[in-house]
Amino acid sequence: MEKYTIPAQARIGHIHLKVSDLNRALSFYRDLLGFEVTMMYGKQAAFLSAGGYHHHIGLNTWHSQGMPEAPLEGVGLYHTAIAYPTRRDLALILKRLLEVNYPLTGASDHGVSEAIYMDDPDGNGVELYWDKPREQPMALLYRLRPYHLERISRRIKARYERIKQRKVSAISPVSCG
């Protein structure tokens, strides 16, 4: 067989997940992560998107209604990776997750990207990340450096409090005494 290389413009178009409870999955992907429902297929499936695409995520209960969560050990999907356009966008979703105390399973600086990890309600791994600008050769960029979630959480909360204080100071009445 002749060697084949996929075109550089090829991309993963969407993911379709089997879920145990469609409403619970919608609470995570729609309500928490902010995807928009583009179509419901009765009470068995939903299609979600960012920015009006037909769907980035399909959720269904066709063969999984009421089933236990995905096992950690064994073959199958390791995680779904959702790319955010900027570091600020990634920080905003992280802040949202921290505000509702959603359990995170990890965070990492991969050199080429920064990522946070969690499981959806069915135990499917989810990675939220942003790609760093490509200013160095890929071999120099790619490394794995785990983040300490406690430290990140404290930094984000402290930064948020400073920003909030600046806004309050900017609108506080000034004494003309």
C-alpha cells in the first residue's frame, strides 16, 4: 500500500457521546460550558455548537440510558479537547468552573498549549485548552509541566478580587469635603 498523508487542512469536525442522562449532560455542556443547542432529537439526543456551526458535540442515550459512567480502565475515548481562542477565554471558563466548585482533575502547560481537565457527568474526560502562539520550533515548545490547581485557583480568585475592587473604586462616590 502506498503511503498516504492526510491533508493539512483536515480537522476533527465533531464528537458524538453516549450519555446516561441527556438532561444531566445538557446541564454540563450547555449550561456550564456554554454550548448552544442547535437541535433536539426528541428526548434521546441533542446537538450543540459554538458559534452557530451545525454541531460540535452530539449527545445521545440511544444505547446508554441509565447506564453507569465510562470506566477509567479499558479502551475508549480518553478525552474530548475543546480549544479556546485566547488565554483570557480559557481563564474565564476556569473562573466559571471554580465559582460553581466543579471538580477539576488536572491542569498542565504543554509548552504548545495550556489546559485544564475534568470529567463530564458520565465520566468522559474533557480538556479545555488554548494554543500558545507559534514563535519557537515545535520541538522546543512541546513539554509537559503540570500545574498546581490550588495555586492557580488562589491566583485567579485574587486577580478577580483586585479587578472587582478597581471597578468598585471607579464608581464609588468621591468625597468633596
